[in-house]
Amino acid sequence: MNSISPKTSRRGFLKASAATGGGLLLTINFTGIANAATGPAQINAYVRVMPDGIVSIMAKNPEVGQGVKTSLPMIIAEELDVDWSQVRVEQASLDTEKYGLQIAGGSTSIPRNWDLLRTAGATGRQMLVTAAAKTWNVPEVECTTASGKVLHQKSGRSLGYGDLAAKAATLPVPDPKTVALKDPKDFKLIGKFTRDVDGPAIVTGRPLFGIDVTRPGMLHAVYEKCPVFGGKAVKANLDEVKAQPGVTHAFIVEGVAPADKSTVTTQLYPGVAIVADTWWHAQRARQKLRVEWDEGEVATQSSTGFAARAQELFKAKPEKEVRKDGDVDAAFKSAAKTIEASYSYPFIAHASMEPMNCTAHYHDGTCDLWVPSQTPAQARSIVAKSLGIPEANVAVNLTRGGGGFGRRLNPDFAAEAAWISKVTGTPVKVLWTREDDMRHDYYRPGGFHHLKAGLDKDGKLIALSDHMVTYGQGDKYAASANLAANIFPAEFVPNLLFGATIMQLGVPTGALRAPGSNALAFTFQSFLDEVAHASGKDPLQFHLDLLSEKRVPPAPPAPPLTGAAAAFATPPFSHERMRETLKLVAEKAGWGKRTLAKGTGLGIAYYFSHAGYVAHVAEVTVKGDDIKVDKVWVAADVGSQIVNPSGALNQVQGATLDGVSQIYGAEITVAHGRIEQGNFDDYPLLRINQAPPVEVHFLQSANSPTGLGEPALPPTLPAIANAIFAASGRRVRDLPLRKASMASA
């Protein structure tokens, strides 16, 4: 949890000055660097109190549907003690000198900013109280605040914040350490259902998204890349393409290779750019394009080849020993019962509703971007490296993103727009088709696992091993393809061995909502359900017993992390919090207390992800090969406060339905180095008639608030898989369901 750095001066943290029009301008410093606040153009993340009482609050982080453009300003507004109706929210552009880390990823926005924004709002409130007390010549302790006013109850007087703003701007800023924060029981806004600030604009079709951007003199571009990753264009019928209606440019782009040759990520992929006066003209001309490609080595890779190779590798020992506790071989020999199973899951795409896009304008050695990126600083960096200009010469304007789920962490599309703009000398919007988006993603990596468990005579888990066959380049894991040493049930099994073997991969992979966890939860929680049934215990009781105590001492604490690594650091796993979350979801679902119809079963699963503790119970009905998810119950412990229950419910229900979609039909396959799927006809997403009701319960604990965009997804898949077993006696060990081999128990 972030707090104000002791090295940050109080004026370095918060500055006050007169805003345009005579109001109070509070400049919040996220980096600890003192910057003068001389006007709106020079402010950091800030609060601006205007003479009419309207409070403008800047939203610093990218908004891709997770709700931070609403929830972060709510935290400031709560402590400032101003009604939400008086607040106006503005989207910040990229400025890391002023705002520090600006990112949408890792469910970090709330935990990183909770303490900081509360203190900022409370400091502003204190300054307004001081201004009122001086105006009335009364002690500050006699003054209170409410709804954007300072009140003096003894005299019955009150002044609005707008009336006090100019005077408050002349006062010294109090030491944030001396400022009193509200008692949570006095919160008026935090914890209340609050509409997304962009909601009215979205439903009325006002331009907010990257796809909506227009610039004077803007041209439109499409970008054809080799269907095989890493391939390059040798030649193309450019003259024929240039002759098509509306086309202004058509040219081959050689691409810009990454500095690290061991990775498949890149600054700019090679391809062919087609530029026209409208996007439709560019896309129609693309249909005439004929390219001779040098496909490279990746053309030999395929999903069927990976699957066959994985089965061969399972016969040998893992290349990497990820974790080893106790004596696994001896424990298996002494076990009263052993259980073995192999699991697999496919590559999957992000499939954001808004395809990748970026508008760029290169001019005079600088480049302006309008981009829906989850990592605007990375967009700035990739464009600067591709164009060979300083990062300081790249300006990034953030637009709302129509979904991200991790795809927009990799802003390759920004490099395409910038490069094309430099060639054409005009503003250019690059807009991908759905097929571009599907076939040039950074995919959630697939994987293969062979697991074995040993039980003693009392049904207690005494040994566990997992050989994961995964993907990478050289001896490095591909992005999001690793097996962590501390993944549950590590520390809860006395004899444990985690091992991994890497298959070489040329297909780019990346983070997808709850990266790593979204696949590993299916594997481990499904297999543990097998173990629970083999033990003869009810699965709920088996898990409660497993979570009763750590049976292996935790590793000594690692050195403190700094910089961006610290922003994504996860606190240690608390089995006590997980037990309480598990018991809550079981209670709400009526686990063990309801009589279910034949062919209907309940499955339970849980996971610790991005500092959140989430447990699911799924009810599933199986009739032959027809599988219907009837309902999902979710319990989540994400700390002491739910900032915006409306957004929180949206995130939990959305993540759960995302998980249902993944288990039903999400699958990307590779053949001859190219992606076989291209649109929603062969990459089916969840249909509305398949979407079950999702009942959500929050277990508020005495812990710092966490993020919520990702933790609710991982348990969904194993809860459904385990419910299928309860309903039918058949195990789901391979995803997705439409291609799953369901093994009879």
C-alpha cells in the first residue's frame, strides 16, 4: 500500500495556487518532485476548486472499462467532502514527471493510490477549513465540512468552497502527516453505487474512444502483416494498389527489431501500409494487395505439433526445477493412494470489442499520439525507438479504450501509426480489422501439465508434483507462460515438486486478464478436486482442511522491490482470508444443504490473484453432451473498502462471464506458424442465452483495498469443470469444452 514518502516535502506533495478564475488549485505530486502549479497547463494529478463551487478532478490512469476514471476521483471527492454532483472529471494525458506511473494493468490502480488520494483530498479540505476560520476569526476546531461547504455551527454561518477557494490558495499547505482522514464510518460517497462518469457519453454515442479520433487533414491506413509471425514482405503489387480509388500511399515497411533478440516482441512488425482518404477505401484496396512473404522459421510451428511434443516431454524429467520441498519420491512410495492426471489449455485471444487503433501525427521531429493504450509510457517508448527520436518528443493523449484485458499493454499498433505518419507527412489513423486483431494478438499462452498426488491413510494430501510443459524462447519463458514457485498449494503440502520444460515458440504471448492465474487456476483447482474426491471427503471440507495450516515454512523475505516492480508486488498469501472467503461462498450457494436434480451438480474453486481472495461455486446441468451453467456464486475479499459498488459488481460479474466464455469455446490454434481463427464465427464468445446469473458477495476485511478487475476470473473455470464432474461423473481436463475430452471417473 502506498503512503506519502517521508522524503517528500509537504510542498513537494501538495501545492496550492490560484486557479484560472480565482479558484483554488491543488497540485498532487505522485513522484515527490516539487513542481510549481501556475495554471491548468502545468498541473499534476490535481484538484481544482473554482469560484462557482465546481471541483475538477483529474483522472491520471487509462480507462479501458475497469472504472478507474470514476473510482479514483471518488476517493479524493470523499475526503474533500464535496458532493459528487459538484465534481467534474477530466482525463489526463501522459506525463510521468507529474503523475508517476500511469497504467491500466495488474489491478493496481486502487491499491497504489488509495492512501495518496485520501490524503490529497483531506489536505484540500483542511485548507478550506483554515480559510473559513480566518474569515470568521474563529478556531478551526469549531468548523466542520459538508457537501462542499465549511460550517460554523455556533454562529450558524457557512461558506461554500467556491467562496473560500481564492483565500485558501494563499495559505501554506499543511503537513499531510497532520491532516486527519475521515473515519470510514463517516464515508458519504465511498461505498455508494456511482454511475460511470463516461456512461451518458457512451450510451449517446459521443466520441470517447480511440476509434472516434479525428484530426484536421487526417488520412486513414490499414497495415497488412505476414500471417506467419516474424515473416517479412519481399515484394508486393504496390502500383496496382496505389491505383485504387482514394489511395494516397502504399509501401513496404521493413520493421524495427527489438533490442533483446530472445523475445518475439518488437518495436514495429514488418508489413505493407496502405493509406487512403477514408478507411473503407484503404480496406477495399487491401483486397487487391498481393504480397510475396518470407515466412521464416516459425512457419514450421503448429498446435498439433506442440501437443505431440508435450506428450514426449512428459516422459522425461523437467528441464527446470521450479520448487522442491521434502522428499516427493519417498512420499509417493509410502502413500496409501496416488492420483495422476494430465491437463491442457489452449492459446486464447483478448478479443477486445474495439480493435487496436492509433492516430499519430509526426511533424518537425516530434510525434503526437491519440491512443487507447493501457501503457501510455510504453507507447511513447516504442514510438520513440521506432522513429529514432527522443521520448520527450512524443506526446501521448489518452483516449478511452473499448476493452483491453491486457492486449493494450503492448502498443505495437502505435508504432505502425507513427511510422506511416512520418512517411506520409500527415496525421494518420491506423485501424485494425477484427481479423487483424485476432491474428496478430499477444495471446494467452497455452500449456500442458502432468500432475500426481499422494494421500495418506486418512486422506490427507502428503505429496504433489507437477511437470508443466510450456513455451519460451531459448531458456526464457514466454510472457505469462511461467510456473511460479509460490503458487498454491505450495507451502501447504510437505512434499512437493514443481518442474517445467520449455518448447520453442515464435508466436507472441502476453498478459490476459489475471495473467498466468487464468490458466493455472483451472489446472490446479480442477486436479485438487480430483484429489478431494479420491480422499473420500466433501470437496469443501477437503479444502478447508488443506487451508488449515502451512506445512512448509515460507521462504525468507526477498529484498524490497522498487520502481515498477513494486507496483505489481503481491503480498503473501493468507490462508485465513481464503478460508473465510471459501466458507462465505459455500454458505451463499447452500453447499451441502440443497437437493439437486439428477444431472445437476455444484463445483467449488478458489484462487488468490492480484492480492484478492475469490471463491466460486458453480451450478451446472449436464444432459448428454449439453452443458449449461445455471448460476455462479462469488465471494471476494478485496480489503476494507469497496470504493464504487457499481463498478465492483461490474468487474466481478464481467470477469466471471469472461471465464465462462473461456471454458466454453475460446481457443486459438496455430498451423504452419499462422493463426487459424479470424473472427467471432470461429472464435465464439459467450452468447447472452449462455450467460448465467452471477451472485456476488464481498467479505470486507481489515486489510488495505486491492484491485478487482482480475481476481474474480481464475476460479470460474475450475468451479464449472468441477460442477460438470459432480453432475455427470466426467472430468474436464482439456479446454475448451467444445473440444474437451471429458474423461469418465
